[in-house]
Amino acid sequence: MNNDNSKKLVAYITSSYPSNNFSIDLILNLKEVGVDTVELGIPFSDPVADGPVIEKANLLALNNGFKLNDLFEVSKAVAPQIDTMWMGYMNPFFAYGVENMLKKADEFGIKGTIIPDLPFEMTKTYKSLFDKYNKSNITFVAPTDSEQRIQELVTQSEKFIYMVAYAGITGSGQEEDLSSIVSNIRKYTQTPIYLGFGVDEKTCKEKSKNVDGVIVGSAFVKKLIDDSLSNDEKIKQITSLAKEIKEKINE
């Protein structure tokens, strides 16, 4: 399933919950079942673009005493093994210093960042820093973006485009909307398009139709925060789910 034409699976995991060692074990197991890229989530108290499941995981990690050094410890162990991105909000980057964060990313082999609350216009301010450390900052495209806006957003996109599909989109009308967004993106860039939001084992096949990969977060994190499961059971269930999703999007 890892041939170049296969559709890619990006797995979001909240870093360091319940522990750094758990995150490391989970991520290395995810690699074994065909996950292509890991989005290592940086816990933050107000994750505005995330739903209740990931928000809860963020708060649990913070209550557990999460510090950026925990992110660095996990990153150092996993980034040499699997393509790894940092997903987080701008506040921790500001607090630590954007360049300092990119230096750390470079030190560990992190490929880039996904920062949902960094407006596109502001990404230009940091472009030279990202270029200096050869890191990608992922571009978001939403179904509400006009073709003109899409052209502006994707022209310099790198690695992949994060296409936001609103969870719960059903019915042919919306799906036609998504395919017209995809074709607008493809007019202006060859960058792969990955679709995120509301992707799980039930929706992944449908949602992966016209795109190059899917991004799955809440479906995994739901198991991550399930207190009725032991750590071993969490790893087993999350990896089994990832394997199922990777197979379904490539059927």
C-alpha cells in the first residue's frame, strides 16, 4: 500500500498524552500499518479549529503537565522514523519564538508545521524563516474560498494542501461543491490535496474520492482519551483503525 500512487493517510495525535513514551510507541506502530505522515499536536488551552474530542485531549495533556520539552522528546524519537509535522496554534510558537521553534524542528527532522490560526496574509511575514530552515507551512483551503482566493492561497503551497471538509457534509450538492473546489485547486498547483475534518472509517472512502489523501484526528484521539482502555489497548485499537482507513481509501 505504500506505492507512490497510493492515497496517503495523515494521522493527528495529541503529543505526550498520556505520556511521551506512549506517543512514541503509538506513532511507531502507526508507521507499521501504513500511516504516511504524523501530525504531532502541540497541546494548547484554546484549540479553536478543533472539535470537543481533540480539545479534551489538549486539556488532559496540559493538566498532565505538558511542556514543549515533551514535544521535543517525542519528536526526536519519531521524526527520523516517519514523516512528522507539528500541528499547533500560534501562541506556543510566539512564546518560544518562531525561529527558535523552526531551529528545533530542524534539529529533530520535523518537516514543517500546520498552524490553523495563522492567517495566510501573516504567513508571508514568516516565509523567509521557513525557507531558511527548509520547513513547509501547510496551506488551508476551505469550501467557502473563491477561485481567485484559491489561486492566491495555493500558488506557493508546499508538501500538501489541507482541504477543510466540514464534518457532516452530506448530499450530492455539497459533494459537487467539493469537487469543484478540488478542480480549482488543481488549476493552480501540483501540490497534493489532503482532506481533513470529519474523516473516519465510515466516511474515509467517500471523502478520499477526488483527493490524494486524508487527515484523520478525532477518530484516533477518541480512543486516546478513552479511560476504559489500557495503553496497550489504545495502541492496538488506534493502529487497527488506521490500517482499516488506509486500506479503504486505497480499495
